[in-house]
Amino acid sequence: MSLNYKNQIKISNFVVRKVMKNIITNTVSRLWGLMMKTTETWEKINADINIKNDGVKHYFLPLILINCIIIYIFQLIYANQRPIETGFIYVIINLISLIGAYFLTYKMCYFYFTKNKNQYSSKINIDRFISYSFSIIFVTDIIISIIPSLFFLQILNIYTAYIVWEGAKIIFKLNEEEQGKLMIYTSLSIIFTPIILSKILHLMLPAF
């Protein structure tokens, strides 16, 4: 193996690690910001006008990856039997539930804007709005995966309504009446669709 080839591999590995580090740092920073400084963080997100589809690629998918890794690890610890298979099944259920909820909510918002407010029907803005609005869902899901006895913390998912409210105002510049309409069905979809999909999948897999 030539020296140049080895150097290229080292450079490639360094670049990949740096990119991954930046994505994770940015993801955690925005996740924390949306919980603690919701309005300020939405304004920063809205200011990133040059980043296309940053919601899914640089926020939603990294959080799903983190979530799935944590679920798998703690299912290995908590499962009474077949821990590897159980962990894998729970990861698949979680993955389908969250991605399914994202696409359903995205389609609902896109339909709403194309029908009522076509000037706001930018796919990039809708993607950002939906992706970042899932923040609290990820947090409670991760906490409950680590400590299942804290299942009652799912009540905190209600805070999603406030995140959606602020996002609708800042991303789409909607008035209060339009914000209210968007907040209701978007929040309900984000909070309850993952639960419904998860329940359906668990019914289809009674052994787990």
C-alpha cells in the first residue's frame, strides 16, 4: 500500500469524523435550544437560508440514529429473553413509527399550505418546521428507553404544541389564528402518530 494512499485514507477518516462531530454538536445544541430557548433557536434555524433540507439530513435522521442506538443498548440490558432479537425489533418499530409520523405530518402540512396558503408551501421550510418540531418526542423517547419507569414523562410531549406555535410564527410568518390551526393538527400528529403506529406494530408482533 503506497504512502499517498495511506495519507488519503487518514484524511478521509479525519474529514468524516469532523463532519460527524459537527452534525452531532449542532443537533444536540439545537435540541437543547428548542427546549430552553425556543423562540431564539427557531430564529437561528430560520436564518440558515442557505442550507437545503437541513431538517431531515442534519437533525431528524441523526436524532433517529442516536435514539435507535440507545433503544438497542438498553433492550440488550433489560430484555429477559432473546435480547439481541428484541433489541432489533424495538429499533425497527421505533424507526418505522418516527419516520411514518414525520411523513404523515409533512404531507398534512404540505396539503394545508398548498390549499390555503400556497405562498408558504416551500418544501424546505415545511421540512424544517416538521423535523425540529419532533424535538421533545425524541427527548422523552430516549429518557424512557434508559429508565422505563419514567414513562409518565410522556406528558412532557405536550410542550410540542409550544414549539410548533413558535415555529409557525417564525418560519411561516403566520398570524395567531393561522398559527392556532396549524398548531392543533401538527402537534396532534407529531405526538400521537408515533404512538399509534407503534401500538399497531406491537399488535402485529405479539411475541415482543
